[in-house]
Amino acid sequence: MAGSANLNVMMKAARKAGRSLAKDFREVEQLQVSMKGAGDFVSRADIAAEAILKEELMNARPTYGWLAEEEGEIEGQDPTRRWIVDPLDGTTNFLHGLPHWAVSVALEHKGQIIAGVIYDASKDELFFAEKGEGAFVNESRLRVSGRSSMIESIFATGVPFGGRSDLPETLQDLARLMPSCAGVRRFGSAALDMAYVAAGRYDGFWERRLNAWDMAAGVLIVKEAGGLIEPLNPGGNILEDGDVICANEAIFNKFSKVVRNQ
């Protein structure tokens, strides 16, 4: 697929950051690690990857704004466009030597995500989408699954760690959902969870208290793969509230009613 100039810039940047992370991943025991808070780690590799992304993206589009995990928000000369970046989604997996983490890059225009890239460097899978152009992984088109039966469906979520206040709510979700489905997975990367819904590997995903950079690219990739995605609380805003639910169209209503306890 021949993408736009912006998408090509994003893919190049994500691959470059991913290669840097993959090099450090092979030496994970030597990583210099500091702790930002309970269960929230930051490594030299994470910071280096964000620096690579910022250099590539801002050099290519210097007037755009910037929102990223480590450096926060920078307002651009062009107030209508900004990059939303997570240099390493799945940091805890990375630091434990688990090969399930990704680089996530999204481009927002006037409050709408118009391009998204999620790069799984460990598996060399590049998920990407542009608004109205479909979603892809490497050279293959993405489509959400066609399952319509809850008992045949697999879902994904994040289980809060470190005594977070939303743990009881998630445990209640699981208690309602697990008896009626084929399983729930907790793989530790929201970006890849959403990419996997787009690829039909999961039938749905939900999670609370995510950051915009965790979800921005995945929101578009799910939509362009034919999935439905909504704020977990109807009427909310996914990127602002951090609560999301998505699934294929056939299962969405059944799945959302269970999770929302309707």
C-alpha cells in the first residue's frame, strides 16, 4: 500500500525507534531502570526511543504539536495538528524480557485521528491505517473477526496493578464476562490489544484509565478494520477520558452490555 507522505514519515520513525528498542531488549538485564511510581517504570531505552521519534517526526513536520508519555505536551505553530506518541507501550513486559511491546504513533487533525501506526518490533509486525483508507499489517489488509457468539469469543483487557482504585471495578467486569465467553487475555499492551482486535485475533477489548498515547493509533486502526469503538461510558470522549471498549460489529452490543452491566 502506498500511503500518504505523513504516514510514510510515521512508519519510518516507528521502525527506527523499534530497532533501537529491539537492540536494548536483547540486553534487557543491563538496562538502567528508574521508577516513576508504583508499577510505572521508565528505562533508558524508553527515553531514547521517544527522542528518536521526536527527531524524525518534528524534523519532518516542525509546525505540528506533540503529545507523548515522557515529555508531555508541546503546542505547535499549527494548532490543528499534533503527533500523539507512545515510544514503548508495554514497558513492564519489556523490562521483564517478555517480547510483547510496541511503538505507537498517531496523527491528530482538528481533534480526529487521521493516521496511526503501531509497530511490534519483536515480531516485525507494522499495523497502520489512514482515515478512509483501510487498515493493514505489513502487506496484508486487516479485518475484525466475524464471530457473533459470545461463548466463542476471546476478549482482552488490562488488569489494574499496584493497588489502583479501579481494580474492584475490573474484577467485577471479569466476573460478569468470563462465564459467557471463550476467555479473557491480559497481555500488557493496550496498543497491541487494539491492533489484535483489528486483526481479528481478539473479538473485543475494553480498559479504563488509559492515556491518549496508549490508544490514539489503535482507535483508528480498529475503525478502519471494520470494528466499532466507543467510550466505555456512553457520551464520553475516548482520548480525554481514557476509557474504551471496542469489538467487531456482530458482537459489540452483547459484549458492551456485559461490560457496562446494562
